[in-house]
Amino acid sequence: MTSSAEEHAPFAMDAPKHARVAGVTPKDAASLILIDRSDAAPRVLMGRRGSGHVFMPDVYVFPGGKRDPRDHALPFGADLDPLVFEKLAVGASARMTSVRARALALAALRELHEETGLGGGTADLSRLRYVARAITPPGNVRRYDTRFFLTFTDETLFDMTRLGDSSELQDVRWLDIAELSGLKLPRITQAVLEDVKNLMVSDPSLPFGSPVSFYFMRHGRFVRSRL
């Protein structure tokens, strides 16, 4: 269930930029926020979506995308933390089985690999935090129910020499999490980054089970709730 403390958040998500499309059901999607905390100023991995994309072209985003039906069958080693399973189940629009929850995490890691070259092989889900959820507002040509996962580079075995651009993301690079004002970012990305920065101020380790911000539209207004 969501917290009773809900905030109207008109800043949180982009208004529809396409002609209204009736009956578009949000599809499961997942993003991975990868943070390098080896220096005093944490850096986050982002890339720019190409101008040819129908959904959110020419903006900088975290690696991520739609959950594939085959994601549930991808190999993994260590499983999600129980607190992450618990948070993913709160407020889910459909029954959040362990298989579906795991598939979302595996989708985030698969997208990271496809879009940046990092990862691949047998996934370790045990270090993934769940930090935010956002549903694309009605009226967009595509709608997603996106779960944002997060991990730190020092908790992974990623080969950083494989980092590079792809057909999905261009100009893939590490960016100072506190100095992103010059980039074109979707407002939901800005909002999630603010959530992450605030969580890291409270506890730099970002404990599993930390509050999860949930962004959605209700009665024509954007709302930020807590899971």
C-alpha cells in the first residue's frame, strides 16, 4: 500500500508530447542506476537516446527498457534481497510474483548490457536496490510502468573497459550526480536523481528497504507517493 503522505508533483514527469492515444496500458519496464562512488563526488552512468526514438528522443537517461517475455528465464546467481522483493510487491498493478519481480531486475541488467556493454553472463541480483517507480502519464504513444534499480560499481564485477555506445544509447558516460544542470533530462529522471541524492545523504550505503518514491497521475495531476 502507498503512504498516506502524497504530494502533488507537477515537476515530476513529462507532459504528453504526442497525440492522445486511448487505452494504452503501461508495460513493465526497468532501469538501472549505476553509481561510481570511488571519488568524493559520486558519478552516475547515463547516455543519450537517439533522435529517431519515438519515446523520449534526444534526452539523457539511465540504461533501461521494456521487460522482455524471456527475461524470467535469464540465468542469475544470487537472488534479490528479501526487502527488495517486499517493496516491489507493494502497490503492484498486477500480482507481483517472485518470478515477475526477478524478471524486472534481470531486464534492468540485460538492458544495461545491451545499451552500454557492461554486465552480461550470470547476473548477481543481490546488490540491487529498488529506489523508484514511475508510470508514464496517459496520452503518450507508449506507456511504461518502470521500476528503477540501483547498484554501485564496487559491488559488481563489470569489466569497465567494455563500456561504450550502442544503437540505443549514445554518448554513454559517467556524470557527476550533482552537476547535471547542462544536460537535457526528462523530468522524471531529474526527480529520481533527486530521490537518490537525498537517500545517499541520509545513508551513503543506501540500505535495502529504503523508501521508494512512486510517481503517477491521479485525476489529471502528477502525484509522488511512497512505497
